[in-house]
Amino acid sequence: MSDLRACLAGATTYLPERWVSMGEREAQIAAASGGFTPPPGLITQLTGVTGVHLIDDEQQASDLAAGAARKLLADQGVRPADIDLMIFAAASQDMIEPATSHVVAAKLALTCPVFDVKNACNSVLNAMEITQALIASGRYRTILITCGEAPSVAAQLRIPDAAAFARALPAYGFSDAGAALLWTAQETPRPLPPRGILGCRFAADSAAWPSATVLHGGIASLRHRSGPEAAACFRMDSVRMRDSLRALGRAHLHRALDELGLTFDDFAFIGAHQVALADLDELCGPEIGVPRDKLIITLPEHGNVASASLPLQLTRALETGRANPGDLVALIGLAAGSSAGLMTLRL
């Protein structure tokens, strides 16, 4: 087995300039519904989100990914020809066919192989696992992961009644973002501690898949809905979804840490997918025990940016000095489907 590891060379995010307060979002729902008015402040009360970023009408998921990647490549002094492989990882996609990775690659003038990875809000985390495997095999030495998430397009604004509002409510915290992560192959000389991705563990409860769905896909098609509106919108059974993710989190995270010989106290920074503040309270509660002071809370201001959530938090940690070279970092993923993941790396 090769000792080569995927080491993080850089990370960045791209947030659309348009930011809408939750009060404005409530007004949009009321205007579109023609009779139903959301209870003022209820969305923020239940999710903790105070506002969301929204893509422009002409933007696609690929534009968000390309915007982040351009900045990252420029900051790192990396040319398109230096990239051996590009992975687009996101719950969102421009269209059903082709793979959005090709659209992103064309916008970045990349000529390397590309493919998509899609697993709801764990898409980027799964792409990191694949990146480590491909670099460890010696197949590629420089891999760019890009992410473009526009889940806000799947939020149902025309609401007939309170029951429909309850099913659609989690989507009002959806926010749009792009992200990019650059990985390079490195072998740490002994006896120094190894750098890069140290380990990853995933688990799934796939029987829970009906609890969070969008039946029609692609940002372009969601914008031009021709069928029943509800089929093109996000719908969620919040109780079933949270029960599944709670069970996965409780059973999986400590077992994964034990297998890796680590505890939460070993990490300088811990990123965790952020859907609602109440979920973070449980993650930091006595059963799971993630130290709250190791988190960076992005949810209130930036909303739930789907699989761009972990890159956003990691970027903030790097920018603010919460995570520095040599530090251990943990990334906790929780996603519809449902799945849970833990990634550990040394910067």
C-alpha cells in the first residue's frame, strides 16, 4: 500500500452577492401563495437561519463551482494544465445530462478527465474519499474538487396551506454557494507525522431515502417547471429524517473515531454539516459530545449550503487561523439518503 496521501493545497468558497433576509423570504412566500402567509419569524426560530444567498437568474450550479475554482487556482498559482483530474461534487446539477463536471471544466479551460460525485450533502466528503484513494494508488497527483450548490431553486414558494408549509419549511434555509479544494500527492518523510487525509469512515441508512426528496432534477429544469410544482420542489419528513441522522450520528461517529485511534479533543477544528442550530445542539450534547468551541457556526448568516457547507467552514477556519499547518481537522457529514461520514486530515 502506497504511503502517498492527498494533502490539502488550498480551499476557497464563492458566495453569490445577493443575500436575502428571512423576512424577505417570508414575503416572497406570501406573495407567491396568494392567501397563505408564513408565521413571522417561524423559519428563523426553527432553523436559526437569518438569511440566505441566492444565485442570479442566469447562473447555474457550474457557475458557482467555476467561480470558486478560478479564485483558488489564481491564489495558488496553478494553471489549468497542472490539474490531473477534476471532480464536481454536489447535490445540485445544471441538467440531467451531461455531467456538470464537463460544464465546469469547459468554463475553466481544463482538458483533464472529469466526473461527478453525487450523494446529497455528503457529496464533497465522498469526493475527498475518492481523491485519497486515487492519489494513494498513484493514478493522479493533482486533483481539483469543485462544488456548486443551488438548493434554493428547489424551495417551494407557492404554498396552499400550513401542512404544505411544514413539509417545505427546511428548504427555506437553503442557500447557494460554490467551493473548490485543491489536493496534491505528498509523502511525509518519517518520523514526522503523516500529512493529508488520514482516514474516512461512512455509514448509511438507505431505508430512510423517502424522507427527503426532489423528484425533478437540474437547475435549468427547476427554473422552468412544466409539471406539478410540488414534484420539482424539496419535500421533507423532518421527523423521519432527523431520527435517521441522529441514529447514524450516535452509532457511527465514536466507532469511527475509535477505529482511527482519535478523540474529538485531538482536533484543532471540527467541521459539521449545518442544517439547523438545534441539530448542532444535539451534536454537542452528551451523547455525541462534539466540543462546541471547536466548531465554526456559519448557518445563521449563510444558511444551509448543502455539500458546500464543510468547505465553507474549512475555508473560514483557514482564514481565521482556527486551523493551521500541522493541525488535525475533522469533518462530519450528515446527508439525506441518509448517510453519515467522518473525514480526518492533517493540514
